[in-house]
Amino acid sequence: MRKRSFFGLSGPRFNYELATAAVGDPVAIPIPETVTLYIKQELKRTSSILKVGTPVKTGQRLVLDEGSEICTISSVTGTICAIAPFLADYGRAWTAVSIKTEGKDTADTEFAGASEPPSLDTLNRYLAACPGEPNIGPLMDERNPVHTIVITGGNSDLLIDTSLYVLKNNADAVNSGIEILRKTTGIEEIVIVVPEESVQNYSGHLDARIQAVSSRYPYAQPLMVLHHLTGRLPDERGMAPMGVCLIRAEAVAAIGQAFSTGRLPVEKTITVIDKNGVKHLARARVGTPVGNLLKTFGVEINDRDKIIFGGPMTGSAIFSEDLPIGPDTDAILVQDKSVIPLYSDYPCINCGDCVRICPANVPVNMLVRFLEAGQYADGADLYDLYACIECGLCSYVCSSRIPIYQYIKLAKYELDRIISAEEMNEQ
Ligand code: SF4
Ligand code: SF4
């Protein structure tokens, strides 16, 4: 439970990118020879449906087993050339499906046949793995009805242009998506949240209430938005009891595009930030190897350079250029080895910088001691773990270079896993 009020920010000040600068139109990345897609399910044995050698079409829904709800959407036409276990962040066990592509697309027609009339089941079955990864689950939870859909139009981190670009340049698709969401859920209250300095780009063009938040980082972070709108943050039970569902702008555009055309979208908009901090926009098939995008923009990777999915505050480092972009990859940031801030095992020196900069007023210096020791439940009970809005500012300013943000994410993940297991045992 949250124990302290929100304060303002102190220390360094950062503003979001507002997609008003001329970054140009996205560069179309050619279809790669092979795409790799993830099914967020463990490969326990040979799939009963997917086999190496199976032909697939663009927009085809791929599942490991008959009747499985967890799927990926093929972003190309080709032949499955590998199926392998994949260890994702925090040790989550997924399945990687690689597809050798053909020169041209053949569209799968299953979604077109199922898209009329639009329904939540159809959204959940076909759209959950589309660009922007629409979060449909909460809309189907009858025990915790949703009363407000919040479309997060702001970018998730500094330097990223993706969300605001999509919102600004795909108003028709976003409006179609909003209409589908209203029709399938019956929810009238749909809010689009954007940084205040970009409001003039959207007012009057979008069929939902526009809510402005500060253009200062991290006011467009999803959890900060949630606090701004409701005065609350999710606790250990997650967002379900709050009655609010957050969806990214690109996901709403994907929903609109899918139901307008009868085809599932398979391309992702991405901001690529090179070693000099220069930004490029790209459009690429989901599953395209990161190296293909970097090559297009002339970014050379050398030993000990760092490739990050996401932005400088909250992104996650990846270990290979061969890894694919996912439906939720908004940005690829490359750092030269000479500028990478290295994390350390130095102890906290109690300088207090993390506490001063924290927008949620979390006693970070105390919390981090518990998280470093793996005492996650105590960190939550005593030092406001769930008040953290996951902005990464504390890690940025930490004199001892402690990866505080990563500790916080891991702690929330582990607590969530424990609580889910307890709930399963009680059933
Ligand atoms: S990431 Fe750090 S600075 Fe940001 S809200 Fe959480 S504890 Fe505070
Ligand atoms: S910024 Fe780092 S060193 Fe300073 S109090 Fe916070 S955790 Fe400790």
C-alpha cells in the first residue's frame, strides 16, 4: 500500500521527445531472410501443431497446441525452419519460432472470416500479439470490470519518437480502433494521454478525451499516468481491481487497421538511436533481426558496445544483434563502449540522491537494501515498493551505480509470481 504522497522532482530535468521535430517518415526495412517470433509459452515437448517444414502465411495465428490461447502472428509468408526454447527476461520460458521467408506475401484469411461482427473474443484471439501488444486480458475479466480505457500516447522513455509518431500519423486507424473498443467492450470512457506540449497535434482529430500530462519525464510513464488519473497505483494485486485498462496508441491503431482491412498488421514502427544520439524511424516486420535495422542506418557494433531495447532510463540490454524486434519493441538504442555507465557492486553510500529525485517519494535508499538481499516482501511492506512508477531515475543518479531499477522490476516480478502461485493453489 502506498504510504507517502507524491512530491515534485528535483535534480536533473528531462523532457520527452514530442515527435514534432523533423525525424522524417519511417524507413521501410526490407523483409529479412528469416524472422523469429516468440510464443510466450514454454516448449515442454514437441509442438502438436508447429513443425519444422510447416508452411505459414502472413497474418497466420501460430500456437503450440490445439486450443491454446497463447499465440504469435506470423509476420511473413514462408516455412518454419526452427522451433526452440527461449529464455526471456527474468528467466521466463518462451518458445522461439523461426520462419524462412519467401519473396512475396500470401495473406492468411482466417482473421477476415472471424472479424465480423467484432467481439472481445476475436480481439483476444487475434490481436494480442500484434504491434503494440494490445492488453485485452483485463477487458475480459468479469470479476474486475473495467470502466476506463486509457490510451498511452506518450513515449515510454526519453529519446523515443514511436508512440507520438503513430498517434500523429495514424489518426484514422486510431479512431477505428477506438470505435472497435467501444463496440466490443461497451466502455464509453476512453482517454488518450499525451504530453501537454503536443496536445495541439491531436485535439479535434481523435474520438476520445485528450488528457494532457507534463512533458517532463516521467509524467507520461504508464504508472505515473495511472496515478494522475486515479490518484492510486496498483498494489500486489496488480491493476485488475482498479477498473482501468492501459493500451498503447500503436496497439489501438493496430486494432483499427485490422478490422478496417480484414488483415492483421505485422509491421512495427521503431525509433533507432545510434551511437551519436541521432534518431531514425523505421518500419519493419515483427521478428526482424536487430542487426538488419542497425545495418540500414549504418550503425556498426563493436566488442563491448551495448544494444538496448527501449530508452536510456528503462530499457533492457540484449546480448545479440540476431535477436528479433518484438511487437512491443518501441526503440533500439546503441551505446558505444566508451560511454556505457557500468553498474558496480559498491555498497550504497547513503547519499540520498535517489530519494531526492524519485517522483513517487519512495525511500529508495532503504528499499534497495532489502531488494539486494532478496527480501522482496519486506521491501514492499516497509519501503513502498509498489509506489514505484518504474521510471529508472534513481538508477540514473545513483553514485554507487547500483542497478536499482532492475532490482525493483525483479522484485515486482518475483512477488507477482509468488502471489499467482498462491492463488492457483487456493483454487
Ligand atoms: S524507478 Fe526509482 S526513482 Fe523511479 S519511481 Fe521507482 S524508486 Fe522512484
Ligand atoms: S543514490 Fe545510490 S548510493 Fe545514493 S542513497 Fe541511493 S542507492 Fe545509496
